[in-house]
Amino acid sequence: MPWNLDSDRPIFIQIIEKIQMDIISGQYAPGDKLPSVRELAMQASVNPNTMQKALSELERTGLVYAKRTSGRYITEDTTMITNLKTTLAKDIVAQFLDNMQRLGIQEEDVISLISEYIEGDKHDTVRM
């Protein structure tokens, strides 16, 4: 899967977010070994120093840990991974609700729109 990095935000932060998403989505399982810095840098088309900076930050948070001679691994702390997933989901919901508020859509209407979408009205235009 391509790494869609843009120049609007610091690249190392986007790398952190991508690896976090890969972890919480199950692409990397708890305890999995990460590819080497150079391999990840090639995949992302970034400088290895940038990748190193992102991985160091992930280590600092505890989501990734290093074994001295064998590389970096995903934490086996499934609670930490679940908490990260919940935090990121809440952030997405907060952004969504903020956008709806800016559009002038009331909470009741947001709930109604979501219900319609889930129930299969996904392709119809929004009726308000």
C-alpha cells in the first residue's frame, strides 16, 4: 500500500500516524517485527533519518520497542493498542462533529444522517 505523504505537515508525524494505523488495523500484530529503517524509508520514499526519527518517537510512546541486535517490534500490550484505537476514533468523531457544526447541522440531524447511512441509504443524497 502506498504511503500518501504530503508536504502540508511534517513527514515524520505522518509516518508515525501511518504506522499507528497499520498497528490498530491489524496490518502489524502485537509482537510483529517491523521492517528495517532503510526498508521502511524506501517504502515511504523518505530519508532514513526521517524514518528513524518517527520510529524513535514510536519507541518513546511504547508502541514500538527495540531489541538490541534484532530490530524493532510492535508492543505486545494489547490494552495500549486498544486505547490508541479508541483515542484515534474519538478524534475522528470530534473532527466530524466539528465539521457538521460548521455546516450548521444540528446533533439530532447528524444522528439521523448516520442512521440513514448505516441502514443502507448510503448512495442517496442527503435530505434536510
